[in-house]
Amino acid sequence: MTAWFESWGMMHGWAWFLATIIGILIIALPLMLAVAMIIYADRKIWAAMALRRGPNVVGPFGLLQSFADGLKVFLQETIVPAAANRGLFLLAPIITFTIALIVWAVIPFDAGVVLADINVGLLYILAASSLGVYGVIIAGWASNSKYPFYSALRAAAQMVSYEVSIGFVLISVVLWAGTFNLSGIVLGQEAHVFGLLNGYGFNPLLFPMAVVFLISSMAETARAPFDLTEAESELVAGYQTEYSSMAFALFWLGEYANVILMCALNAILFWGGWLPPLDIDLIPWFDIPGILWLFGKILFFFFVFSWVKATVPRFRYDQLMRLGWKIFLPLSLTFLFLISGYLMLVRYGVPA
């Protein structure tokens, strides 16, 4: 796009700037629409599993319910508690929402269809997504209230517990792919198993890591059964207790944007990203675009997220910690050892 603007006589700096802004809008605006629709899908899935109807009044089939909810919070008054730290209180939801958007800069939607195709894309995602918890911690502390503060402490411990396992999972993927570039990781999964199956998830050594990453991504986004940071049974609503109006909506949007991101990462890291599951032409006379394959996989993983939320009861906090430290950490370390040993044996052979 930069070259196209330059062909119209625009200076390179301005052409790059305008192309980058357009690229950001092409990602951010559909993402906001996707968040609204994914909230609707979430409610419909929960309703179906509880034998209820779900949203069905506002708009055809209830499709406009999310927009009605957004309008409702937009028209509400933003109330800041008198004892709260006003600056940090208002900054926290902005941090959460902003970080949920900037991570999408390195997500490849198809071959060459990525805003920033950097060589350290995976490190960028790990670093940026780690910052998201600061929005929760700042919100809990700045509210100057008991329940939000407890929630902030829980969020900090939960982040540390599950990012350790996620880190080891990502190391195993990087070792096998030989790159931190997300597009390179996807291309490395082409015809990975039997010369036919696209995806590291079909590899017996990497499949357990795919399961660990899926469950850890639920914990990382504080989705049920790991939603201990906003547990209404003991913390009212956790870090969101004192929030209202658009400040609350920004947390809401950021949470679902992170959920969609984790669904995309599950698809990209283990299940071939924009590649079809089989390395053959499923429909010889029609080539399905890669972006549709990626969206289909994202929707599948989102269904899994909603399915778990609708059926699995919330963990106790000691169970949450036990799963992270006593099960996932040893498991991910064991398979990292096996994967690295296998790769050394295959790539370099047995030393003489």
C-alpha cells in the first residue's frame, strides 16, 4: 500500500504513515464489530446449553443486543468513588483496552496479510499480553476498596502461575519451527505429519503442549472456570466492582478482544493458522481463502471457550494454583525436554 501511495507522488514517509493508519483501521474496526458479535454468540451458546433462548428481541434474532448494551453503558454516568485515585482509576480500563488491540499488529491472517511481519512476533505477543494484567492490578488498587484489591492480588498470582507454563509451551513451538516469526511458524506446519496434516497439534509430542496452551489461555484471559479475578460469589465483581459506564465497557471489550486473540494464537501456533487441516485441495474447483480457514478455527476455539464456561464450575483458588504449579509446569517442562532431545537427535544425530 505504501508503494501505491508513492505512485501518486506522495513522499515515502507520509505514504508509509498513511498506509499504516489504514492498516490499523482495517484490523481495529472489524475487530470491534467481531467483539460485539462474539458476545452475542457467547450468550447464545450459553443459552442453548441451558435450554434457554438467549438474546432474541433486539434486532433480527437478537443480533443487535450487544449494540444495545453498548449504547446503555455509553449513556450512563461515569462514577468515580470519592476515595479512589481518580487518575489511575480512569487509566486502568484504557490500558486493558489498548493492549488488547496492539497485540493484533503481528497476527498473520493469511500469507503476507499482516500489519507488522516482524521476526520476533511471538516475543512481542508474550510481552504485550503480559502487560494486560496491569490494567486489572491498577484498577484493583486505585478503587481503594477491599474486593477490587483482593482481585488485583489474585490477578498478579494467576498471571505469574500460567505465563510460566505458556512460556515453556512457546519455547517448544519455537524450537520446532526455528523462528519467532508467526508467519514462519504457520508455514512450518505445512504437511507436518505424514506429509498430509497441517499443524503441530497433530504431532504426538506437541499435542499435549497444545492442550496445556489451550487451558492456560483460558486462565490467562480469566475465563471460567478460571475467572477468580471477578468471582461474584466472594468478590462481588472483583476489580470491576466500582466501575460503571464506558470505563466498565472498556474492560468488557478488552476481555473479549483478548479471548479472540487467544483463540487465534491456538489456531496459529498449533493448528496451521490459515492453512487447511489437510494439505490437499478439498474442493478442486474452488480455492478456499486462507483467512476463512483462520476465522473458522478461531470460531471453533471460541466455541470451546464458551462450552467450558457454560459447563465447568469455577475452581477454588487453591485448585487454580495447584493446576498451574503442580501439573502444568512439570508437564510442560517434561515435554520441552522430550521435544528438545528429539530435535537434537533428528537434526544433529547421535554424537560419535
